[in-house]
Amino acid sequence: MAYSFHNKSAILFDMDGVLYDSMPNHSKAWSQAMERFGMHMTPHDVYLNEGATGHDTVVRISLRDRGYEASEQEIDDIYGYKAELFRSMPEARVMPGSQDVFRKASAAGLKILIVTGSGQKNLIERVQKDFEGFITRDRMVTAFEVKRGKPYPDPYLKGLEIAGVPASEAVVVENAPLGIRAAVAAGIDTIAVNTGPLEDEILLAEKPVLLLHSMQELADNLENLFA
Ligand code: CA
């Protein structure tokens, strides 16, 4: 790998699809919730919209499938139902290799933050246990900290503010096209980790500096990349 991150002092991680293998559950929940309201979301649609807020996702799919914007009430109902379905599903496993990445990032002296569009309170709680010693709630940007979600740069700009570092000293780890777009819009070098079914080209179109295929691959290369 030609790229080097030797000047970086902070590493910002997305959560779903990066730290947890939770996207298959999100995909099933979105698909079922949308069917009930007369819309249709394939797994490919879910992964393409990943990282956006639930609100923005419902608006986009409603326009596409029904030709009109969903009302605020309907958005609440659909997203509420989707969240209920998601909570009823078996717990997603920690993404293999991600805890190894955290250990190595910490040993390399990097500040670790999580920047997620998620508002799933159980997962926001759980991540602090699964990655104990490396992450606390005050080092997390969630749906509760920003008004405008990804693909706006706001969540990552908030992350930089919390880390107290300029964009040039940070690196982002993202799995979703809209997430990469948000990080790049914030001026941050981004490592794409393609853990889902999308073609590499879709992620590369958002201009990450590097594309890997698993968190284990990042763990195996982290010391070299940041040396
Ligand atoms: Ca993600």
C-alpha cells in the first residue's frame, strides 16, 4: 500500500457496517417497514442510503416509489416501525477485526472517536462496553448531536471539533457511499471498508484515499499505514 497516514493524530469510525455487522438487520427492517407503507426497498437500496437519517431515507424513497413527499407523521410512523423491527432482531455481532483495529490505533497514539448517524440507544450504549477502554460517550457523535446527518459534513465536522484536531490530521473509516461523501466533504482523508454487497466502484466514486474489504484487513495493515 502506497498511502501513508504518518501525520494523523485522530481516527474517526462510523459504527454500523464498520464496528458492527448490523447492516443485514437494518436491511431486513427497512424492507419490511417500507412494504407495510406501500413502498419497496431492496438490500441494494438500503446500502446505497446507508448513513442518511431515517427521515431523509423515507423522504427519498417516497418520492421515488409514490411520487410525493411523505408527511412528518408518516415519516415518524415508518421510521418508528423500522426501529421497532430492528430492536426485535438478534444482536448484531461485533465486526471481526474491529476490536483489533481499536487496540492498534490506540497503541499508535491516535485519538479514537465514533461518528454515526444512528439514534439506536441500545447500540450507542453497547459500543461503550464492547470497545471499553477505547471509547466513551463524550467521544461519540450520534443522531442526537447534529441536526443534519450524512451526507452533509456536519457529523464529521463535529467529530473534528470534539477531537480538537484539524481535518488534515484526521482519518475516517467508513463503509457507505454517503458516509464517505460526508467525510470527504469535511476535508478528511477516508478509508473505505467495503463490508457489504455494493460494488467497489460505487464506493470509489466518492473518492476515498484507500479501499479495503474488511476491518481485519485494516487491523493487519494499521501499523504500516500509520508508521
Ligand atoms: Ca455505516
